[in-house]
Amino acid sequence: MPKTRKERVIAMARKTTARRTTTKTTPAAEPAKCQPCGGTGQTSVTVRVGRKRRPVGQQDGLCLDCFGTGIAASS
């Protein structure tokens, strides 16, 4: 059994430290734009009136593919 302080320090097992490696992070890719609305979140809808359903104009509506976010669905 070591008696002096120096002998105790020498007798202690030295801890081995694992070298830490850092991984390079790449910036996230920009999400794909929604195809039907072009990334705006709105689509044009033709407004029809009358018994013959004649078109009278255009109206902006919410894009049903992306629900107005402008980002393409992941699936």
C-alpha cells in the first residue's frame, strides 16, 4: 500500500479520455414548393353562375394540396 502522497498519485489509475469528434452540420435544404400553387398557398378558381353555369370571373382560393403553407407535402 502506498504511503506517501507521491506514491498514492502514481498508484492511481489514470482515466483515459476519448477524443471527441465533431460532425459537420450541413444547412437544411429548402423545402420544395407546392406544385399546384407555386408556393403561394393560393389557387385561382373559376366562378360560375346561372343555370347554364357560365364562367364570370376568377376567385382566389386556398390550395388544397398544401393547405396554404406553400410547402409540398412530404408524402
